[in-house]
Amino acid sequence: MESSPLSSSLPPMVVGHQNSRRGSSRAPRQGSRLGFARNDLYRLENGRVHSAFRAPVTPPTTQVLQAMSSSYHYISIENVDPLSDALPEAIDFNNKVDNKSRFINQQTSHILLRSPPPSPPMSPPKHQIPNKAHHFLFPRAQSSVLPDPSRFFSPNLLSSPLPTNSFFQNFALNNGDQPEYIHPYLIKSADSSLSICYPSLSTNPSVVYQIFNPDLTISATDKTGPSHVISSYSDLSVTLDFPSSNLRFFLVPGCPFLTCSVTGNTPISISPSHAILSFSSNSSLTKHTVKLNNGQTWFIYTSSSVSLSHGLSSIGSGGFSGIIRIAVLSGLYPIHESVLDRFSSCYPISGDAVLTKPFCLEYKWETKGRGNLLMLAHPLHLDILTSDCCDAKVLENFKYRGIDGELVGVVGDSWVLKAHQVSVTWHSIKGVKEESYVEIVTALAKDVEALDSSAITETSSYFCGKSIARAARLALIAEEVGYLDVIPAIRKFLKDTIGPWLDGTFNGNGFLYESKWGGIVTKQGSADSGADFGFGVYGGHHSHIGYFLYGIAVLAKINPAWGRRYKPQAYSLVADFMNLGRHSNSNYPRLRCFDLYKLHSWAGGLLEYADGRNEQNTGEAVNAYFSAALMGLSYGDTHLVAIGSTLMALEIQAAQTWWHVKEGANRYGEEFAQENRIVGVLWANKRDSGLWFASPLSRQCRLGIQLLPLLPISEVLFSDIEFARQLVNWTLPALDRVDVGEGWNGFVYALEATYDKGAALEKIRNLEALDDGNSLTNLLWWVHSRSDELEIQHGDGGKYCCFAHCSALTYFYIKCLIVIVSSTLLLKITSEKLF
């Protein structure tokens, strides 16, 4: 891994941490350490708070501190190395204090930057200098199940890690001849030709899918040869070359034109699959209109004059060199023609997506030709596209249909997308009421007592990861309810279960590194493509690794010495699916799972599917980036916090946009919307009501797989309470089936608790079985951290409570007041006394 595999141009920030006792009216108990109330991202500079999301504002904190206690001084936090090993665990005011980096409290020895329980200070921040630790790789593996990338990737690309879940993945697998959905067209490469289809949509109560029937096939006349070569790719593009045919196709998601570069004065053949009803050309012979008997009208634009001949089902040219652009006229919007004419001369050849600052993503396309660039935005783009920082102009009436919803025209070669801001918190958002502590602690004691690493027989990376994350949840709940007696047992379990995976001593499996594609595989997966749910062929890496990262984040938080020891391995796991680097000497591809055009993750890996990539578990996708952000908190890595938070926020909005099917919504057609409240498996080219492991009748499994694991961030994922009610009411009848076990029911009741705590709590108390990644403690924590007052939020992608309506500065003021009022109640104790 590079010295800064996750680095970007994000500004330096200091991360505040959550107060585990928030939500309680009781003063902190003796011996506890007071933490911050919420994990906002901010930095302090020259006496002013700089939010990660807002311009600097002078807070009243200085005056409040001076008025309430002359022994408190407000000093700016500045010059914190964003790539340092960690922020200090606590500030010792018995030592000399640097004026540029401290809050000073002369009465209390420690004011924390980290939530309780305390732990020994980590070593002082150091500048990251590349060394062996930063380039840690798991032991090398020789996989017997991975495909050979050299068949399709250009030789100059083979020395770098290669994408394994990209929008064009089918072009690099098996024969490379399965179609991919590159909005708004389905594209298929086969037999030295490329076919384009503007797909029709088929829908029924169980599935929605786009049908591939080639509308036009482009090839070089009388030339055949080997299959295509992927000569280049970027975040938002892939280039396919047909060397024997002198054809190069620039495939860019969201481009309404198919763009082909022709060299060598090559004769071109364009073959429709339907009969040609009429064919005409403009006077300059640079625009040709083809009307087919299936009702479609296609335009062929050329960069220079070319005479095209045609028959009933063929179009041909003499020798031609230049650019050909092909676009379909949407039957619903006849004004398309003039728009296509206007923007036909400017074409994209590549595109990058840049994380410029927290919760902000910028698209930048490299173009050639004349004029402005015309692209298409899907519904989530339109929800978060901002005109504040770019000149992108939305063409409201220029639309294409598609399985993801209407694709709307946007003019501009640069877009700025701003996701809804979401806080990363260790503990519940609104706090747990003290009257529920006894019930939670009772369950907690039993769950912790049952932890036994020696009894684990499971060797799957997925299920081991779930058991690790389940135990880590218990530690954070113990913090929140102040029951620290169980922390040592949980810490031991986490060390005993995580360590062997990181140091290579786990019996029966383990992490390895393979260099053919560039990434982590497992011992089992390197020999069996079906083992570990396809992890060895890069399936679901974010889901599996996300669970490990959650455990690592928590263990590094409560045991910093362990965190320091295993930091290289931890960051190697993160980099496997979250590397932002574009360097040729990187060990991992850029953002392995995350699709920067669709704005969510894929899990399919290096397996060929007729419907393209797929993703089943949105809850686990959110958890992956959430856990990475938490790990950033543990290590004081503000870049990792910002990147994880941003990808997490986008993942949440994507799930709400495409997996959540609300009553009255018509995105997937009336038949599917009436029968389904949530999608099972979402494919690039299909929406399926079934799951990999369950039929559409198992509605509780569908709800559960989109919710688990149950975390503080789950409240944001299902922040629309009215939709939660719809989903639960749709699911509950499925629980009455005689073949349904109770394992998934806990997730249904957890979601019911968002609007009916009493009914849900009674059902949870009577459960006799739980999902293996869940616990009674976690369910009780969830129910008892729900608000008594129902706060219903309507609409797509929004948030409620602190996520939408309270600024980071407001919470900062509260934090400072809590410090002042409560500091005299704190006892000075050492970490050793707590643990």
C-alpha cells in the first residue's frame, strides 16, 4: 500500500467523538471520562470553528468558557497532520502545552478527544514516511480460479491492479461477449463488431429487466480478427479497440451517443436488426437519418462528409477516417433531434470522479471536438447535482428511459455532486434512556459470557467477520450504558478472533495477496471460486472486509497498543476496496466495488453475468464505508473518516433511490411496485424480487438483508419512517408461514420499533432465535434508543433529527458546555485502573 493510499486533497480536520452517556439526564458517574457528544468533522483555527461543511464562524464558545470559568482557555487546534498515526488519546495538562494544539483545562488533568472507555495515549503524531509498514502485503497467493486478464486488457495495463467490479466487467470475462448497460444503451462486443441496443423495459410482479436485442451492429467491412482489447479505462469510461478493424469505441456511461474513431481509411458497415423504412442524409453528408420498422429513428453523425449506401438491412461506406457518433431518437421526446444536432460535435474520451472535499464528488470528462458536452444524469445525480460550483445546465425535457429511471440531459464537462451530510457516530444518535439500562445490561452480560473464541468452528471469511462485528457491537453498547466490566472479555475475544486473520495463523483460512488482478483473496477462495461466497474471485469484498474493519475499529479504540501493532494489516484491508490512488505501482485497484457513476457498490466480482454487476446487501455495503470511517476515528486519520463518510452517504442515498420501493412510486412500473416494497438483488440490467438464498416469498429475508448489520447508521439508511412502516406492514404476513424460522424476524421488529416501540419490544423479548451477526443486546439497544416522539420524514434521501436540521457548530457549543459543567465531577484516573 502506498504511503497514503486513501489520501486526497481534502482539507485537514480534527475529529470530535461521541459522549457515551448522551441521552442521560444523570451526571457522568465517577471515574468516567467525558467525551464529545457527536462525531462531527471540524477543525479549529485562530479561535474560529471551521466545519467540514461550512464556512468558518466565530462561535460563542470563547465567551461561554471565559464567563463560566476563568481557568478554561479557548485555544485553536491547528497544524494537525491529517496523515498522522493518531490524535492523542487524551491531553495531559500537567505537561507543557503547545498553544497551537490544545484546549487547556487547568483544573482537570484530561479532556478527551475520544469517547470512553479510556486507554493509554498513542504515540505522538508523526509524518507518514513511506516504509515497509505502509506497503504491507499479506502472503502471496497463486490463485487457480482467477481468469487471465491478458486476454482482453492491453499489455500496458497488466502491470497495474485491474478493476474487478466495474461497469464494463463483462468485456473482460470469458469470451467478452455478454452485454453491459452503459447508460442509456446496452452494448455488446462480439465477432470483431460492436452492437448497440436502446433497450425496452419488461416488468412483472417478480422482476424488471431490460431486453437486449441489437438495434445496430457496427464493424469494418470484410474484416475479422481477434476480439476487442481494453486499451484504457477510467472512473467514467472504457475504451475498446478492434485492432484488425481500425475501430476504437469510447464507451462512457451517461453519453447519449455511441462514439467510434475510425482510422486507416476503413470501409464501415452498420447493420440494423430491423428493416430500414427510410434513409436520408443532409446536404453536407455529415448527418444521416435511419428509420426502422420497429419504430426507432437513429442518427449517424460523421466528423467529415461521407456517402453512405443502404439496402433493406444494411448501411455501408467507402473508405473513411474520422469520428462516427450514433444516437437514437426517443419516441417520447421528439425535440431530441435538435438537441442531438447541437451537441453532436463534442465527445468524451474519458472521465474522472474526484473526491474534492467531504460529501462532495466532482465529475470531469476529457473531451474532443467542438462545442459543449451533452451527458445524461440518472435520478440520484439530479437529486445531488449542484449548480453552485459548476456551469452544468440541466435540460429538463431531454430524456431517455432506463431501468434506473429517467435519464435527463445535462450540458457541461464538469459536474459537482453533493451528498447529504451524515455524521459518523460510535453510539446511538439520540442516546439510550437510563431506565432501560437494566434490561440492556442483563442481556449484555449473558451475550458476553457466551463469547468463546475457542468454540468457533466456522472458517468462512464472511461468517467469521460477522461474529467479530457482533462482539464489537457489545463493546460499544457497554460503553454507552456505562457497563465497563465486560470490556476486558470482549477485548480478549476480539484479539483472539481478529489477530489470527491478520497475522496468518488462523486455522483453515486466511488473507492472502494475489498480483494477477491485484488484491486480497482467501486461502479457501484461491482454490475454490465458490468458497467464501466468491471472495477469491473478488465477490463481495466490501461486505466481508467491512465486518473485519468494524471489529478492528472498535478494538483499536479500546486497545490502542493492539491498534498500532496491526495498523499495517488494517490499512491493507481498507485499501483493498477503498484505494483512491491512480498510481501504476499501487497494490490495489481504485475503489474496487464502488461505481462512481451509479454511486453505489457492486458485489459480483470476476464472474460473468448476462445482466451485468449485482448487489444484494445494501446494509453491508453501507457498513463497509461506515466501518472504514470508524477506523479512521480510531487512528486519527481524518482523510479516511472523510472518504468513508462520503462513500457511505452516497451508498445510503443510492439504496433509498433504487432498493426502497415506496407506495405510489412508479420507477419500476405498476406491477412490480404493487407487489414489492424492497428489491432483492439489484443488477445493472435487472431488478429481482428474489435473493441468492431465498425466494421472493421470504420477505423477512429481503428486509433483513437490506438492513443488517443493525448499527447507529441504520437509522439514517431507514430514516423515512413512513416507508419503514410500509415495509414492515408488507413483510409481517410472511412471518406467519410455517416454514419461516425466527432468525430474520429480529430485523423486522427492529424496523417496526422506529414507529411502534412498545409492540416491537414485546416481540423482541419473545424471540428464540437471532441472526448470527445480531444479538439480543443489540436489538434492545436499538429499541431503547428510538425516540418516544415519532418524527416522520417523507421523501427520497432526506434525513431527520440531527442529520438534517442541526449544524456541527450547534453540537460543538453543547460539547463545550458539557465539559464546563461536568468537569468538576470527573475523577483523574489512569487507563490501567479502568482495564
